[in-house]
Amino acid sequence: MGSDREDLLEIAGKKFRSRLIAGTGKWRSMEEMVAGLEASGAEIVTVAIRRLPLDKPDEPNPSTGSGRSLMDYIDWEKYQILPNTAGCRTVDEALFTARLARELTGSGWVKLEVIPDPRYLLPDPIGTLQAAEQLIKEGFTVLPYIHADPILARRLEEAGCATVMPLGSPIGSGRGIFTLEEVQIIVENANVPVVVDAGLGAPSDASLAMELGADAVLVNTAIAQARDPVRMAEAFRLGVEAGRAAFLAGRIPRKELAEASSPLEGVARPQSA
């Protein structure tokens, strides 16, 4: 395995050492979030634009419990902020939120989410593609959250998306990667980074995604809601690093039968009586 400098994650021309993208939702406190982000080693963090008090910036913010916005706690110089369109159920809502995000952050990066069903939180494939195509026309760098659909992933790549972000299992479920075979197909065919997003529950899930060849993972709930979020953030960092190292090293093929690890040729054997 080469050095970290030789194995960088590149998205839309920007390079990152960390392959763990962290979320900023569901943390118990802003102080815990800041410590968790630091422990994770993440360089890209997602922010739900709809959680920010854009219309009443001087009033107490329910997300932070103070007059400070979530964005006041994040070091803009240290992290690549990735606004997302969480909570948007339609294409129009997603477009509006993405444009608002660019105005607020000065960055055209956006994690695109179009999720019409509040129960299962599965992304709308048609709406996601329509919104992505429009945002790309407007000069956005689009990172779309999708079901693990290889055909949709290819269509989004062809449209000009900077990544594709297939889910492992439903958002916040912690069930791991139920879409293993589909993710593998996407990885094998994609020419843009593949980020496994949603449903990861433990560092082993992140490691598995990286072993498959995914370029990165996005984790929020599994870290923020852990009993010790800061320690879990570090554990996910290590899981991602281990999985990436294993992918680069190349695992042995699976075999139907056992194969001795020590050769039998030349082994001393007792003489027959």
C-alpha cells in the first residue's frame, strides 16, 4: 500500500485524505459533535440546510439550544461543507433548497436528496435524476443519494454528477449493507467516486463497504447516537482505513474446499514398521 499522499479521495477536482464523510444531525450536543468530527478525521461534513434558522437568525436555534447556528460550530476553513437537501419531498423543493445553500455557503456543492416517503425515507429515483440534471445545468457539484440501482447510478454519472451515493439500508436503521451485490455492481462500473451512504451501523459495515471498492462512506446516526460518540467516530475512522487497506492489498479468492496453509511436500513422515 502506498502512502496516504498517493491514495487520495478526489471529488470534483478536490482531494481528501479521509474517506469518511460525517453528518451533523442527531448529535446530543454541539460540543459532542465538534469532538466527534475531530475524532473521525473527516474532511467533508454534511449539513441539512433546512435545520438552519435562515429566516430568524437572532432567535434561539432549536438545533443547538442557543442563538448560535450549527454553522457557527463548524470550522469552515477545516472542512468541506456539503449542504444537503434533506427533508425535500419534491424536485422543486430540492432545487429551491440547493439554490439557498449555494447562496448561504458560497459553494455549489450539494448532496441531493429527494425523499417523498417519510416512513421509509427511500429516495425518489425519477425526481433525483430530474433534479440532478437541472442543478448540473446551473453549475452545481451534485452528489446524489440514491437506492443501490446500477442503472440509475450510470444515468446520474452520464448526467454529470460528481459521485453516486447508494444506500446500504434505510436511513438511520443501522442494519448494515443489505444492497451488497448492487453496490458491488455500481463500484465495478462507475467512473466517479462511489460513496456508500445510509444504514451503516458499525465500523465493520464501513470496512466492508471499503473492501468492496467503494471510495468512501457517509456516516451520521451510527456515530452521533452511539453511547460514546467520540470513541465511535474514531472506530469508524479505523474501520474505513482498514477496509481501504484491505481493498488495495487484494483479498484471496473464495474457495469451495479447504486448502492447507502449510505445504505438505517435503514434510517428514514416520517410517513404516
